Amino acid sequence: MYAFVELGRERWLAITGVLLITLLLVPLFPYGISAYHVEMGGRAIDLARSTLSETPADLGGAVTHLERALRWREDNAQAYWLLSQAYMMQEDPARAVQALAHYTALRSGNPQGWWELARIYVQMDLPDEAQAAWLAGGFNTQNALSALDKAWETEHYKEVLAWYELASTENQELPTSIEFRAAIAAILTNQPILEFQDPDLLVIHPVSNSVQIEAETWKWLKADPAWGLDYGDSLGDHTSPEYPNAGVMWWAGTAVAAVQISHRDPYRIQIRAKDTPPGPIALQVECDLVPLARFTLGKGDQTWHELETVVTLPAGVHLIGIRFLEDTGDAVLDWIRLQRVIER
């Protein structure tokens, strides 16, 4: 009898223990399921970023897992963050913004969310919203300039302008190289030309029938701190007594001049150039950074050559450029001439 009672007590204790453990674990169950789906969603995003995966299928799985994570736990900030990444990879910035709105509400003190929100608004061409997110995150001019550098390197010129405008909100004097790149970005995206305190930052030459621009005034689209070269430097800033009144391209890169075309017409572009020993060198004529023609100067005897190509230019402001491709010598440039081709 005693053994039977003792056995019953042990069973009762075991059952009670199981019930207590269950009661303790049930509230944690949604957290565990939500965490599982966040983990699986994150893995799917990582897989989609790899070159070995089928991105649309992987991202669909990621979104499914992350949405399930939020059904189990609506305050899962990490799920919202990963969901915004998945939506951006699907090129759906509107839904990414919605996900980040939830993330920043849950993690208002984390600047990462505000930074990403501002970045997406910049891509969506929503400057007011971008500035609001920017201010909410407590960012400063240096943050904006770093983002501008990245946008410039990836040739996202609308973003360059947006980050420039954000950096300008603090009323600090910005470096000339930053203002120059903003001016170039405005031309390349057909935006109104920016006004700067330095009128020589980027001179726009009006073209009616013809214009000749001295090469020493062309501007570098290149920076090389080791040689003291920065964006917007004139070719004439880095010349030598050996080549007076000329522009010398000592480094591979591009130099540009801006022109204002009044009417859509074909224009003949002529460039007077020579190469230095040992040669050969290659030069590429460009319009708005798009290649037009390539020339090779190979004698290395420093004789002048006139290079010529024709392009039809619509009305507006354009960048006429020379890209120095091969620097086995140096490229010495005298002038560039645009002449409207009159068809008879």
C-alpha cells in the first residue's frame, strides 16, 4: 500500500513538473518559431546574394520565412530589417520603406535603420523624406559625403546630387571637389545647373556655330592624392615649363569641358594633341562619358595631330571629354574645337 501511494506521488510530481515546464515554455514558443524563420530568411538572403543561386526563388523563400516570423512575433525588429533587404533585392523600394518604418519604430536609437531609410528615399528621389530620416538618425555632413563618394564610384549620379543636397543642409562650406562632382552629376542627369561661389569651378561654353576651348582649362574627373590631384583640377594646374599653354595628361583618366548647345545639330569635334616618348598612347573622345571615337598616337615624336569625329548633340549642356587610356607616354593637348556641321 505504501509503495502504491509513493508511486502515485511520483507520477503526480512528474505530471506537475511537465505542466509547469509547459506553462513556462508556452509563452516562449512564438519567440522560438519566429527566431527560426528569421534564421531561415537570413540564410535565403545570403544564398540569393551568391552568384550560384537563383535569386528570385531564394528571395521568395526569404520573404515567406520573414513574413511568418512576423506573424508569430510582430515586434521582431530583425525580421523587419531583413525583410527590407529582401524587398530592395527584389527592386521594391516602397515595401522596403514600409519594413524599415517598423524597424525604426522598434529600434529608434539605432542609426543603421535611419541610414538605410534615407538611402532608399534618395534612390526613390524623395529628398524631403530622405532629409527627415537623415535628421532622425542624427547624421552629419561627413556621413553624407561618404555616401556621395560611394554613389560617384558606382556611377549613380542622381544619388550623388541627393547626398550633396543633404550635406548642404548643415550650411558648411563643402570641398571644391565635392561641388565639382555635384555639377557633373547635374549635367549627366539633365538637372538644373548648380550655382557655386567659384565661377571657374565648371565653365559652360556656349556654342552657336563653333567654339574653341583651350585644353589647359579642361577639368580632371580623377583624384590621386599621392600626386596631389583632385576632382575638378584643371589640366593647366599640373603642367610643366616644357609644355607652356597646354594641358598635359600625366595619368590615365578623363578630362572634360562643358558646352551649351542651343539647337540639335551634328557637330564636328576636333582635338589637337601629341604624344611623348616612348608611346604609343591611346585617347578616347567622349560625350557625356559615352565613348565616341578612339585614336592611337604612336610615333612619340611630339608632333601635333588633329583628331576628329562627328556627333549629333541635342540642345542642352553636355560634357565633351578626353579619356587617356594608355600611359606609356604622356598626352599633351592644345585645344578642343566644336563646329556645327551645316548640311547643304
